Amino acid sequence: MKVINPATETVITEIAEDTNQSILEKFDLLTKGQQAWSKVNIADRIAAIQKFYDLLDENKDELAATLTSEMGKPLQQSYNELNGARGRIKYFIDNAAKYLAEEWVTTEGATKEKIVFEPLGVIANISAWNYPFLVGVNVFIPALISGNAVFYKPSEYATLTGLHIQSLLYKAGVPENCFQMAIGKGSVGEQLLLLPLNGYFFTGSYRTGKYIAEKVAGKMVPCQLELGGKDPLYVADDVDNIQKAAADALEGVVYNSGQSCCAVERIYVQENIYDDFVNAYAEECKKLKIGDPLDKDTDIGPLSRKEQQAFLETQVDDAVILGAQIVCGGKIPDRKGYYFEPTVLVNVNHNMKVMMEESFGPVVGIQKVKDDAEAIALMQDTSYGLTAAVFSKSFERAENIMQQMNTGSVYWNCCDRVSASLPWSGRKHSGLGATLSYQGIRAFVQPKAYHIRG
Ligand code: NAD
């Protein structure tokens, strides 16, 4: 399997994919390792994760450079991702023992009762490339702390980062037979679906997530899915500062070249401030610097995958044919690398792909709405349900809208944000189950009810 630098289109290295035989051998190893790991004191399991947390910092320059070279995000954003991942790990280190401890629920009377949380066993962590550290630690950190063994399948677009993660976990004291990597493309991930694993934790597209959920349904084991989104942002006419609203919205659209599950993908603006907002947004957008992700002035690096250029071009063409206007960007720049210009479309509507399909790029449509009711109807007109944001001066007004969103997260005067202490979950085609927070710790254990008499 070739690892390609999306900024230069050069081959960084070639890596051998796992075979059916090597996957079976790794599974055998994990099955044995998990038994012993689950008996290790939780304080010792947490100590290994604490060491991993330290190693991420000690090795941050190499890790950030690798991440940028294989998936193209600007170097500073790779450092930000590492920092963010360490913040999440810290949350698990500080909170896991509390939520995994046995709970006595009845201590009086003839029959005492308690709940014990047992690990699931050997779980699959099938992961995406856009934030390999963040989406990885959501799963393998709480899974390991709670006594599971992990079969980790990084995306084929983030394999080198996956290999770094594996070697640092081993260095930190996680036994090799508790963490193994499945290296390769989707066909290697497919092998994991055939194994009798005890849980499937997937981050990726709706298409693959649906396939996996259907394929493993008969196993009757947990299957959690963190999938895509088409996340809306509504700018109400009482915002304090239109320039700031536009700059914040732009950040939500283009960060990581728009390749975030919770990126802002649609903007609705109340009619009386629409023109001012569009002008402010376009002005900010034109200032963005596309370039080499290793250059510290670069705002927009390449897309990670070549096919995504044509995908975005089709969305823009479709919108223009149906009457949209390009205010900014809209093209594949004439340079090496998988770049796409940050793009703003106006005169858009819900007949256009750009307002309905996940773009996963630095592209957004801005639509005019009459009032909150129209905004709510349009925000809810989607098969996805990851996040929704409202910019308004009034919390009451925003809260009324947030309550009506069928999404896992809602934002008032912010967007494109994840917190370790809040559950991260998608509704409808955006997923099933939650990671992060206490729910994302309990997701990796099964309760056993003890009825104790005598
Ligand atoms: P993808 O679905 O193409 O791939 C995800 C993973 O699944 C990869 O490791 C891939 O090799 C593997 N895979 C592919 N086919 C498989 C099969 N048949 N069996 C088993 N494994 C298989 O997704 P992607 O392009 O890596 O990620 C982008 C998508 O992920 C976007 O839709 C994005 O919104 C979503 N995402 C969601 C979240 C979230 O928290 N909700 C976070 C990050 C990314």
C-alpha cells in the first residue's frame, strides 16, 4: 500500500497490508492478552495511559510532521490535534476509575445488590483519517483503561500515524497482546467484521457505517458509529457583531480544509443582515492563504484524498447549474497537490447537492431566511443529525431553536467544537451511541448485576 503526501503527490513510503492469516494471528494474540489485561489493577492500566500521554508530548514534533505529511493538515493544526488528544486522554485518566468502580445500590435488608462493570473483551476500533489522534483516543484509551484489548484499524490515509500510536502505546507499557493494528484498506477492515469480536467502534462515513452495522448485527455485540454530518449554522439578525459572526463561521467551515465531521456545512442568515454577512464572510474568505501545509502562514492545506477534488467540483457545478452564484473560490487551483479553493456559494437552495450532501471540504452555501421558523425547518431538512449552531444575542431565542434540533450537539455562539466531558454522538445518519464523557467510558463495559443474599 502506497502512502502518498497529498501536498506534493509523492510517495512517502510503501507498507505491506495485513493478510487474512496475519489478521487471524493478531486476533489470537489479543484474545489471550485481554484475559490477563482485564486482571491488571486499573491504577496500573491508567499509569500506562499516563505514560502514553507524556510520550505524545515528548514526541510531538515527529508526530505532527508525520500527520501533516500523510494527510495534509497545516502543521499548526497537527500540533493542535495532539494537544486536543492529550486533553481528552487527561479527562479519561482523571475520570475513568470513578465511572468504572463497582456500585452498591442496596446495602440494607436481606438481599444486597451491586453493579460491576466488566470489559467487553476484544473490540474493533475502525477509524477515520481526518483527526486520527482525536477519533482514535475517543475509543482505544477508554477501551484499554477498562480492560479491553483493541484491534485498531487506522484509515489507510493515516497509517503512519497509526504506527506511531502503536509504538508509543507499547513504549508506555500497554502489552503488545492488548493492542494490535490491522494495516490496510477497507478490505482489511472487512476481515475484522468476520471475526468474533466483542464490540465494533467505527468512525467514518455513513455508507461504510451502515454496511458494518448490517454485517455485524447478528453477532449481538455493541456496534457504535460516529459518522458524517451536514451541520447547519443559523445567524439571527440580533447578532452583536456581524464581522465576528462571519469570521467564526468561516473558521467552522474551513478548519482542517473542511474535513471535520462537525464542520459547518450550511449557513442560514436572516434576510435583513444577509448582504452584510455575505460580504463580511467573503472578505474574510479571500484572506485565507492556500499553500504548503508545512509553511506556518498556510491556512488551507490540500484535501487528503484526490477523488475529493472532483467530488467538490461536481457539487459546485451542480449548484451553479441550478442558479447559485460563486462569491469566492470554486475551483481546483492550478498547482500540484489535492487542493480546492475555499468556496462560498449564494442563491442556494435545498435542491442543490451542496446543501444536502456532506461536502467534507472548504465549501459552503449561504442561504437567506425570513425568520427563525424558516431557519428551523431548513436546518432540520437533512438525513444527518450531528450538530447545529445558532448565533444570536439572545440565549432564550437560541435555546428555543436548539431544543428543536434533532442532533447530538447544539451550540450557542460557537460551532465545530467537541468537549471531552460531554457526550459526542450523532443522530439519524450521523451515528449511534456516544463517545467521550462518562458515557464514553461506560460504552466499553457491560454491567453485571449482583444479587447477594446471606
Ligand atoms: P470511510 O467510511 O471511507 O472509512 C473509515 C474506515 O473504515 C477506514 O479505516 C476504512 O479503511 C474502513 N473501511 C472501509 N470499508 C470497510 C469495510 N467494508 N469494512 C470495514 N472497514 C472498512 O470514512 P473516511 O473517509 O475515513 O472518513 C470520513 C468520514 O468520517 C466523514 O463522513 C466524516 O464526517 C466521518 N467522521 C465522523 C466523525 C464523528 O465523530 N462523527 C469523526 C471523524 C470523521
